[in-house]
Amino acid sequence: MIIQYPMMYRYVFFFWLLLPFVGLSAQISRGGSPLPLFDSELEVLNDMAESMPGLPLTVQQHYTVSDKPEKGTPLRFAHTYDVTLSPKNSGYVTNKIDGTTIWRLLIESKGAYSLNLIFDQFALAPGCSLYIYNPDQSVVLGAFTHQNNLPSGRLATAPIPGDQIIVEYHQPAGQSKRSLLEIGSVNHDFLNLFSLKSISRFNRSGSCNPDFTCETDDLWLEAGQSVARIMVNGRDLCSGTLINNTRQDGKPYFLTAAHCITDMNDPATAIFTFNYQVPGCDGRVEGAFTQTLSGSFMRAYVEDLDVTLLEMSEIPPAIYRPYWAGWDRTTNPQGEVTTIHHPQGDVKKVAKSEDAPTTASFNASSPGGIPFIGNSHWRIAIWSEGTTEGGSSGSPLFTNEGKLIGSLSGGSATCSNPVNDYFARLNRVWDYYEDESQQLAFWLDPDETGASSLNGLQFYNEQEEVFRLSNFMFEDVAGMEKYSGSSGFWSGHNVFGDQAFAEQYGPFSGVTLHGVYVMPARSDFSLTQDVNISVWQGVTEPEVKILSRSNINLLSLPANREYFWRFNEPLNTHGNIWVGVELKYNTQTDSVVIYHSLYNPSKQVGTAWVMDPNNQWKNLAERENSIYPVSFWIDLLASNVRDLDTSNIVPTITDFMVYPNPVINEIRFHIPDFTGYAMLELYNQSGQKVIEHRVPVLDSAGKVAHHGIFPGLYIYRLYAGDKVYNGKIYIKAD
């Protein structure tokens, strides 16, 4: 973001924030794991390590770990060391019994909080794979395969915490085609971008900024899925938007500010991060940084209008839940406007202005000293909620219809004085220049339809669309409770000796699972203590373990930081599903505790289960009379969600039922022995209430239309007299 000061204007370039977790996707990993690293091998790697020189004195003088980067100065989190490291000149090579050749290289830069790499040559042969990890293998990126090869021949990687990083390359026996691998840059994090043992950049933005996931309108929850962060050259950060084109073909165009790109080679090493946001509107819990893509192509660059259009190297996969934002070339926007962004490299935030923006000149210049064209920006006179900060550059300005009309160039707004921010006007940059490399029209309206506006796009069809499923209700508050007498936590080591904690989902007639989210409330750092995350299937209780990730070290599961396990392959299953954490250590210390819902009088059914030392499962709420209905904060990432179909079922006089399921036009319900008014509430998967209807019920039967609600999976709550009914229902498109 460019910051405006009286009589003086400067450009600001931004640092980037990316948090990888063990076993998760970064630049779309292809599954697998590196070889175990034994102490003897680590000694050899350290003896042959490539060590970076100390940070230049100028860096040490201008930056400290405790600093919050100031507006008006270059915001950079890492120092770049230019290197030329390859299997030909560094590391060491060994051969396995099966003939596989292994190359390993340890790189260190003393005092770094994290390290990331840029490969100037990256072309893996089919069958070959590459991993990047820290010495204890608590954080692993990969496998990278030939599917990660980019036309540029380069690859940028996510930061790995710590001041040592290991690169491991596998070439199978009989592979005659050689891979091309050469590391050209090592980036040393000096701003404490991410450290497993200390505070990261989370919550570094101003306290006035509302969290994106606290939005209650589906319009914004959908539009916000188009916003991502972009890291350039392993050092700088901006925000930007995945944007639709008139062919509506899912071409992954990404709009950001021109001043975020300092070199025409930058797009090749850009990394885009999706869904870095707090889960469930809980500002205590840092979202995972694991859904990333690497590499892009420059499509349009307009320096004096401060707009850049990139095309990502591949379409974001369905599990990233991407949305292609719509746009509007209006010259006279009306009503409230909103921006969604990543201030200070923090989780996704929102700023709103109650007043329509006005056309204005932004009296600043490009990094090359070229003044901006007059009347090329929208001016936000004052934000009524939130503000923008360093790291927000390139973020979208949305109309009250959720359509993009501009991207952030800069301004002087702060939490204490949220006035005067400037967004480059979409209508101005559209075709101001004739050259296709300096306009948006050629790319966003390739068939010259002349469209003045375009709706957003859900690229993936109903079967492919991915949902985050959670049993947390809107009113649920996450916490952790102990049994009476302080004899241990409900979801950790306790007097009962519980060995596992699982959350129940279903029953499904069918579902495709893609991953699991776990929210730790407490986790002590330990090199010796591990847990498993597992998925069970059963009829009335967890019976058969159908998938498990074993030996997850507690270093990878820090408290108040969302952990995401992405499955190597989607899992198709049905029936009742339980997903949870198994403790794999014996200690009286509560080394890990999982968040659960605190007392909520509206929650009638507990979905949390525990397994005792005798491997017996029971619902947690049945253990003691003092335990209320509880849900563990363990979420599922799922698609093709099909609850048991009740479309053709006629309820009997003794049944409670909400039907049909799926719903097409109206929701019907049967409440035994009830006549009067019932209250129906419907919540989306983010826990936000989307409808509330007072419905007449005659002779046990009631119904209500659902027009205007987005298709998808919802949680219903039905109040009838002194009874409350809860459940899930899937709404299909009309």
C-alpha cells in the first residue's frame, strides 16, 4: 500500500506471511514423505552445510524482531542471499538398496526465524520427487514432482521455521532423464514472520480491523473467498483478488497493485495464499497458512494507474474453496463499499465505508517516479469500520453487490484516523491504453462483449464444491474445562486415562473427505510427545479406523493455531463418521488439549466422544451428569455431501422430521403432537444465521420457503414449545 503524507508521498512494499504445517499442501504437494533423518545423517549434513553470511549491518540497524513495520518505509520481512546451489556442487548423495538416488542439502542462516528458497532452475523428471523440511521434520513441504514444474523453470517455496532447512531429492533407479535443480536465492526472515516457539505476525494489525469470518452476510463470505495474499521474491507481501472474465472459464486471473511488482521476473516466483483467516470468528485462533499456489504470468502492467493483472500458473483446486470475484465498470458507484485484505500480513480483515467513493486524483508516483494519471482513483473519505495498512495493497474495493470496482493503491488511513484511502478505478484502467499488456479489457472481456459488469463465479460444480463442516453453532464459545477436582481436562490427559477424543458427523448416504482441521487450546512444545489424527466409521460408535496420520509431534500442533491435515487422496465414505486425536504418550501433564464448546443452552445434542484406557468409546455428555452437550472443535473439509435422503419418506405420527433432504423449494417439518407457532433458524457452515422464521404449525405439520439462500449445507434449529431440535440439511439450487 502507498501511504500518503502531507507534502510527501512514498511507496511501501510489503512483507509476506506463510505458515506451513507438517504433511500439508504448500504449492499443492503431491503426497508422500521424506526419509527418516537419523542423528548420524544429520551430523553429516551439518558438516557439509551451506552457511549464509551474517545479516548486513544495514539490515541489523533498520530492523529488529520487536518492530512493527512502519507505514511509509519498505516493509520487508526477509533478506535475500544470492546463491548457486545444486546437486553438482553442494550437499551429498547416497543410494538406497532399491537403486533410488538421494541428494540432501542442509542450508543454514544463523538467527533466521524462517527460511524460504527460490529455485532458479526447477524441472523435475517424471518419477522424481523433492521435499523441504526442518531438521526435526516437524514441518515438511512436498512432495514436489514434475507436476509442479512451471513454464518459467523456476519455483518459490513457503517459509520453513527456524534457521536451518534441508532439501531432499529422490531419483528412482532406471530414470535416465535428469532433473534440473538449482537454488538461486535463500531468504532469511529477520522480522519473526513465523516461529513455532514465539509470537508470529498474527494479530499485528490494528485492533479496529474486524475479522473476515465474523461477517454475517453470505454475499461477503462468498466474495471474500476471492481475496488472497501474494508474496513476491520471498520477501514482500500484498493483497489481491481472483477475478472472473466474460468467458467464465475459470482462468485464474489475479488483480493487484502495480507497485507490488518490482521486477518483470517477479510473477514467476509469486506465491498466492488462500484462506488465511481465523476459524469461526474466534480471534484467539490463528488460521492455517497452508493453501498456496506458486508461480504466475504477467498479463497486464499499468504503472501510472497502479494495476497489475497476473495469471496464476494453475487453477486453485476445489479444496481451497476459491471464488472468482465479479466486477463493475461503473463510473458512479452508490451505497456502502467494502474491502477485504491482509493488513500487516495478518489474517483476512474487513473495512467498510458507509459512503459511496468519489472520483479523485491520488497525488503520488509509481516506484519509477511516474505520477499517477489524474482522476484515476476512487477516494474513500472515511472508513466507518476498520482501515487499511501495510500489506493491504492491491486489495479489492467491492460495491454493496459484491462486485469489484477498484484495487488499493494507498492513502493515509489508520485506526485512529481512518480517512483518505485511494483505490485504482477499474473503469479507468479497463482500456485507457490500447496495448493488451496495459489494459484489463483484453483479458477480462476476451470476446469483446462490451459487458459493463459481470457476476462472480463458483467455478466448481455442485459435486466438486468443497465445504468446511463444523458442529460448532453460532452461539458456541470455544474453551476447555476440567473435571471436578482439577483432575484433568475433558479433551486431554485426565483421571479417566482417556486415550482419544473424537467428533461425530453424519449419518451420510455418501461424502468425500479431503482433510481435517483441529483447534488446539493448549500444547506444550515437546520433541518426544506425539499424537495421531484419525478417522473412524461406525454405526452407533467409532468401530473401524479408516484413515490415520501417525506421529504428529506436538511441535507441529501449537496452541491457538489451526492445524490442517490434508489427505493425500480424497476419501469416499458413508454412514456415521468420527474424526479425532489419539494421544500417543503417557504423562500426567496436559500436554495437548483440544478446544470444545462451552455451555450453550441451545445445544441439545453432544457430538463429542472419548475413548477410555479399555478402548471403550462413549459420548462425553453421558460420562457425568455435570457435563453438558459438547462438541469438540474438530472440523471436516468435505465435498459431495449427501445426508440420508428423506425426499420420499412420509413421517409417522411419532416421528420428528425435517424433510425433504436435500431441499429444493421449501423446508417442511413434522413435530409430533404440536400445534402453534415454531421458530426456525438456519445457519451456514461459518455459523452465521441466514434466516429466522416464525412458522405456523397445524396438526404437527409446518413448512417455509427458502428462496434467496445460497445452495449448500446448513444447520437448522427449530424451537417448538419447550423443545429444541437441531440437525443438518442440504439446500439445492431452485
